[in-house]
Amino acid sequence: MSNLKLAIGNKNYSSWSLRPWMLLRHLGLEFEEVLLQLDTPQFKAQVAQWSPARRVPVLRDGTLAIWDSLAICEYACELAGRGWPRERAARARARSLASEMHSGYAALRGSWGMNARARNRHTAMTPELAADVARIDEAWSGCRADHGAHGPWLFGADYTVADAMFAPVVLRFLTYGAQLSKPAAAYVETALADPVLREWISAAEAEPWVIPGYE
Ligand SMILES: N[C@@H](CCC(=O)N[C@@H](CS)C(=O)NCC(=O)O)C(=O)O
């Protein structure tokens, strides 16, 4: 029996939670999911019992707490013995992309917040936002050009941390109608057809909570 428990935020809004959730599911690691409702009076007290950083996501493995999405992804890869590309150069590239996503794309995050159930939202395009979208398009297209012959994901046949880190971006592009190149648009199609991501979206659609500040 698994000792893993993953604390997440609302599935509609918590982009950071989606990332390790996707990876754990794709790696076939069993875990108990605990949803802490964001923006509620009880959230701060609840999350403090899970993580010193007081944010979700947090993974508990018995008494061990692992917080921050990328650290959780790394831990999951250690448990599963996979999750990064097998080949060293591809692995380095996947780590670079995952880190770039984790630390960058401020304009994208600021303008196009994840809202898994929202469609046909429109915002003014700024040069910074356009640059973030173009950079992600370039990154995805490059991966698909180099690894597409081996399978549908960024690094071919296997779902990796890089795919998980970009999962919320796929949802943002859907919500806000990003204009993408053919290879990048095809990657969005692949990611949206993934039954694991579909399960998350369905759960987000079923959530009764609306946080006006995130809408
Ligand atoms: N760098 C962190 C970011 C985590 C984060 O900002 N989580 C948000 C929800 S998506 C949160 O817990 N917000 C609650 C708060 O700030 O009180 C990660 O990668 O996990």
C-alpha cells in the first residue's frame, strides 16, 4: 500500500498542483489526494499542517514532506525510476525546459491565469505575453521536431516531467485561444486528448467554488 498523499489546491485554478498530479498519475504511482480549498479562511491553517512553505502542492511520503512542484516531480521520478528522458542530452534539455517553466514566463502567468473550465476568454496581447507564447511554441516545436518520430510527447514515447510542467500552459492556451504553429497546436491536441488531463478537467468542471480574483 502506498504512503503517498498529495495535497493540492482547487483543480480549476491550481496550476502548480496540476503538474505533480499529472506526473504521479502518468508514472503509475498510487497516492491519496487531499484538496485544500484555496482562498478560504481555513486554508492557511490546513496547509501549515502539510508544508513549512504553506503552499500547495505538497507530497507526503509517510512523515516526509516534499513541497514545491518541481521537487515533488523529482521525488516521483526517483520513486518510479523514470520520468525524465533516458538519454543524457535529452534529459538535460527536459530539465532546462522544466526549470524554465518553473522560474519564468511571468507575463503568461500574470495575464493568462489557469482556469481549467473557462473557454473563449480574451485579453489584450502585450509584447511580453507574445514573447512568452512564442518562446513556448519554439520550445515545443523543437522537441517535436527532434523526438516526434518516437511518440506523441515532447520527448517521444514517454510522458516526462517536461510534459507535466507544461500541462497548465496547454489549458491556458485553450482558454485564451493562443495562436500557435502547427507542431505546437498538434502538441496541444495531444495533451488535451490525454485521459489523465481530461479527468482533471472534468473534476475542475464539477467544482462548485468560484474565486472572483482568479476569474
Ligand atoms: N513554487 C511553488 C508555487 C506554489 C504556489 O504558489 N501555490 C499556490 C496555489 S497554485 C498556493 O499555495 N497559494 C496559496 C497562498 O499563497 O496562500 C511550486 O512550484 O509548487
